Amino acid sequence: MRWMRGPRPGGSGPGDAAARWVPRADFTVQQRAQRLFWQWAVHAGVVLFIAWWLQARGLWRALVEGDPSGISVGIALLAALVTLWCGLRARTLAHEASPGSTWRRLHAADRARNASLAPQLLADRTHGPHETAWWFCGATLKLGLLGTVVGFIVMASQIGQSGSFELDQIQTLLKQMTTGMAIALYTTLVGLIGNLWLGLQLMLLDRLGDRLAADILADGLEGGAATAAAQR
């Protein structure tokens, strides 16, 4: 429920500048879908600015050099691709939320052929692609854990290759072990950030898909009731 300012009952002058809040009609599904797309565009712009800022500070180079395995870069690229897909998906949902859209026509045709199967087909259109995106979202976290394991393996191999533990060799060993530690920390950090960022976007897409499916189902029920009333 949205709210807007309204004049006080009986108030008609500047002295009544203080206004109370009165309810206003809620957003339609189409307006929500359009809002979500523009919110995504703003957030994507913020992410691009942060990426530029990291590049200007040399932090991207530090990430590439600190993680020679390339897992961190792979996670970042995967998160960027899924983020781009989320924007395209939000645009698709905004288009399908409009009256007379393709999904609404397909649902009406499905109801005419098999009314019991129509809701399942609608759910597959509104949420089916999201399942694959959620898998990639979980993959960012799993790749981060994989990088942690790889980093510890690198450290363990360096310790196993050490023949003795003299002072000079210990210093060299510690320098070599930092490579494995950097891999473990960088991949874990990038994986967690990517998972949280993608999870937020996909959660909003799921909620919008729920509202869109409910709106299409409601239109179908109203259309079916109107047709039944006309046939009586």
C-alpha cells in the first residue's frame, strides 16, 4: 500500500500546511516490473563504477597477480554474465506484464486446451529460467570453496617439498606459502560477494515472477467467469 499527503479535513489555508498521510492505490504488476528493471540499471551502473574504481586503484591487477589459479577472475566473469542476464530477464518480465502480452495469450490458449495443466505451464514460463540462474549463483560460492581447497593444497605441497627447516629455507618457504594463502582468501572473498549479489537479484526476479503469475491467473479466472456468464 502506497501513501500520499492529503489536506486535513476542513483545512483550506496555509495554516494547514501540515498534512496527514492518506492511502493511495498500489502499483500494478507492470509498474513494479518497470521499476525493477530501472533499479537493476541503477545498481549495474554502481557496480560498473566500483569496478572502474578498483581498476584505478590497481586492485584488479592485485587480484589477478594474487590468484594465479584464475578462479577469482572466473567467478567475477560468471557473476557479470549472470547479472547481465538478470537485466534482460527483468526487461522480459516487464514486457510480459503488459496487457495482451504473449504469456497472457499463451495462458488463455492453455486454459482452453487443458485448464488443470495451464498453471504449471505458466509457472514454467515465469520461473523456469530462474532455476538455472540460481544454479550459477550457487556455483560462485562453490568455486570460492574450490579455490580455498586449491590454496591449501598449494601451501601443503610447498611444505612437503621442503627438505630441511633452516632459517633461510624457512623464510623462502613462508614466501612460497603466501601464494597458496592468497589463492584461498581471494577466491573465498570473490565467491561470497558474487553469491550475495546474484542472490539478491534473483530473489527480486522470483518475487516479480510470483506477482506476474498471480496477475495472469487472476485475469484468466476473470475471463473464464465472464465467458461462463455470457453463455448462461
